[in-house]
Amino acid sequence: MTPVSRGILYMIIGTMLLATQDAITKLLTVDYSPGEVMAIRGACSFALLAVLVHREGGWRKVKAKKRGLVWIRAVLGFFTSLVIVTAFSKLPLADAMAVLFAAPLFVAVLQGPFLGERVGRARWVIVWVGFIGVLIMVRPNPGGIDWLMLWPLAAAMLSSIRDTVTRKLAGHDSSTTLLLYTQIAGTIGGAFFLSGSTPIPEWWQVAAFFAAGSMAGMAHYLTISAFHLAEGATVAPFRYFSLLWGVVLGFGIWGDIPDAFIIAGTVLVVGSGLAMMQLERRKNRKHG
């Protein structure tokens, strides 16, 4: 198997693991608040993190070089995950995931003021088409809007800020370092939601927490590896497999079927994301 083929395979497996982890998390929110899920799931992920840190060369090798910025990213990661888990607790899995894919559009908007990169007319057109797709999913009307859809939209905005900070850290700190600090922040932040009324997990819930934590870590590792094996523009489109897998899981577990608004909006958001990747690919070839 060629490196490119392996990269595509890693991305597909990674997105499926992440979507499965999302479904497990949604199941756990029946008995646990989003903060409690964050704390227990985060604690359960440290077994896999220990393996990744060992592969990296030990704890000294994963100390943050730009510590302040790494901690800012970690805190942003905590709030992003907290809002995402809240979105999954309130909405059908596929609906929430569809809106979350608006994050790259927000990243494109933030490139100018935060990274000093020129956005350009073509990129703005793509962004506005994507935002129209988001509006269709949120479906504002004279009677109001579906306020629950604002949870994944807020998560997408937070995710874009986190990803913009991540780009500033490129070349300074490894993926394992960023993942480690983010998990520490998520676990400690989630611990503030624990109380005497937090249910003691049953055996299947313990297994579910370990599975969710491990899957999230492994998904992150596989997607990073995919970008190391092939061009981002080649493997990134396969992220959208998670939407398809989310629909399958949502229907299989809860009987959810996305309505016409979600489908139409998803087509525009995914189409905009693919167009943005193609634009980036041409830009890289031009400057390569």
C-alpha cells in the first residue's frame, strides 16, 4: 500500500472512530452532564496518552516550547469540547455534526486578522456560500430560530479559534504535546462539574468512558498521521466520511433521519469545504 493510500485509509478510520466516540458520548449524556463526561472521559484517555508520550521519547520531550500559547489552546479545546458534548446531548448526532463542519469557514475568516493572510475574493465567495448552508440548517424564520442549533454553531466558532491558535504553534510543539495539554485542561476543567450527586458509573459505563477516551485519542493520532503521509488536500476531504457514519449511527441507535433542511445545508457546507481545499491546493502549487 502506498503512503497516500495509507493516509486516506488512516483518515477514514480516524473519522469513523471519532464519530463512534461522539455516539458513545451522546449515550453517556443521558446520565451525566457534559462537564462530568469531559472529566471522566478525559481521565480514561491518559492510558493511551502515556503510550503516545512514550513513543514521542518521554515526558521531557513533550514539554511545551510555547507554553502560554499551548495552554491558551488547551483551554479553548476544553470549552470547544464542552459545547460539542452539550450539542450532542440536545440534538440528533448527524444534525450537530453537520453544523460543526462549518468550522473551516470560520478559520478562513480568521486568517486575515490573526494570521495576516490574505483571504481573497474567491475565498470570501466560498465562505458566504457555506454560511448560507449554515443558515439553512439553523432555519431562521419569522417565528424565530431553532435555538438548539446554536450549540454546534458556537462549537464550530470556538473550534475555528482553537485551530487558528494551532496554526500559530506549527513547527514549535508536536501533536502529542498539544493533545496532552488539551486533555489535562479538559480533565481538570470537567472535574469542577463533579459533585456528590455525580452517578457512580456502572460497569458498561466505565467501559464506554474508556472506549470514548481511547477512540478520541486514536482518532487524533490517525488523522495527524494521515497528514504526514499525504498532502492535506488529498486526505482532508475524507473527513466528511464522519458525516455519513454519523447518519448511520444516528439512525441505528436513535432512529434519527436528517430532514431536508439539514441535507440541503450540509451539501452547501461540505461543498464549500471541498472548494476551499481545492483553492488551497492551487495556491500551494502556484507557490511550490
